[in-house]
Amino acid sequence: MKYLNDSNGATAVGLAYGPSAVEFIDQNPGWLDYVEMPFEQLRHTPHVAAIQETIPVILHCASMSVAGFVPPSEETIDAVKREAERTRTPWIGEHLAFVSADGLSEGGAEGPTSLTYTVCPQMSEETVERVAENLNGLRQRFGAPLILENAPQYFEVPGSTMPMTDFVCAVASRCDVGLLLDLTHFLITTLNTGADAFEEVARLPLERVVEVHISGLNFQSGVAWDDHATPAPPEVFELLGRVLERARPRAVTLEYNWSPAFPQAILKSHLERVRAAAGRA
């Protein structure tokens, strides 16, 4: 935890947990400062927690539906709390999105529906207030701080009254919360909405950024989509450079965890590029 526990220290560099990360850690000891572990993976395959014996862990989550109107179960919150305590994570990253919704039948008699994938919320003042209410309750349950990750926007979200950048700014200000800035999600959003990524990133409260995510993207039917199996495009690294001109995040995480065999040469070159940009060369 040399860098992760020091808000005034150098930026830590790590990988999202996956086959490529495990292979890289085994073959390149000392190259990474941490691995980012999905709570959901720990919950369903607890044996993967053994990696903590080798390298520090940051806990990432997609189960608390922070921007939703249907809360997660008490069982889920308790399970996140247990993993946060066990991993000694310095913070918990959660999506500014929702994963639970009202039941599909008339009257919702069967209870909430799990969407299994975090969904970009309606971007409105009503949602900002709901995020504040949800965070207020969740923060009391955890010893580690929660930070919020911007969602990728794939289409015009019905009922929205503000663009993504304004929504993130409003949530950060209203909730006084740290941010997990996913630069690929951010680029995807600007590509799909016709905004200028570099103008928009300059409007973010970058002083609140605790962690940065970097991953790949692809295009299907004219829409940009998140893709953790492909290398990040040059624009993502250019955005990282813009962020680092104004802020010093605690961590930068490469998310190449959807590929069972991500090219190790590309992985190493991208880690070197991030380390150099963060002053760790």
C-alpha cells in the first residue's frame, strides 16, 4: 500500500483482475502497485481472494445501484462491507449507475429485477438527489470511502435534463464525493453524443478524481461501446495527459480483464506509458 495510502504521494498503477493480470503479476513481480478486484467476483468465486497474499487489492463494485431508485439487498451491502474489511481496500469504487429496477410484472409483485449490468441513469436533478440520498445511507455502512465512476452513455437517456459532464459535476458537488474517472467511458459518451472530449474533460472537477480507469472501445452499428479486451486508443492516453496536467489521482487502473490472453507486450508498453505520464518512470 506504499502509494495507495498516501494522498500526497505518487500515483499508483495497477490492473483490473483477470487472466492477463494474474499472468502479468506472476511473470513481472514488482511492476504493479495493486490489482483492482470486482466485488462480484469475490462473492461468487471467493478463492480468487488469495491474490491479496501477493499484491494489494482495491475493491471495485457494480452491485449497489447508487444512481437507482430500487436499493440493493441488505445481504449485498453486508457482503460488500465484509470484502472491504477483508481486503483493507483504501476506497470502494462504485458506478454512478443502477443495476436494480422495479419488477417486470404489473405491480412488481415478484420484487426487484436485477439487470446484471450497470445502466446509465436518467441525468436529472431528481437523480442527483437520489444519489445523495443513497450515498448518505451507504457511507454509514463502510469504513472505506465510496468513490463514483462515470457510466458510458450509449444512447439519449429518456427524461434527462443535462449532459453527462454536468451530471457528474452536479453529483460531485451535491454529494461531496470523490470520483473514479473512467476515461474510456468518458470518450465513449462524447463520441455517442457528439461532444468534444477535450472540452468536456476540462469542465470536470478533476481535483476530486481519486482513481482513473483506462480500457479499450469498439464500434458496432455506428455506436461506441466499452471493450476491456482491446487496447485503449490514443485519445484515451491524450485525455489522461490532460487530467494529469491539473490533478494527481491516487491510482490509474488498466482494465484489460475481458481478454483471456491480452498481449503482454502491449500491456507492458501501456503500463510504461501510464507510469511515465504519472511521473513514475
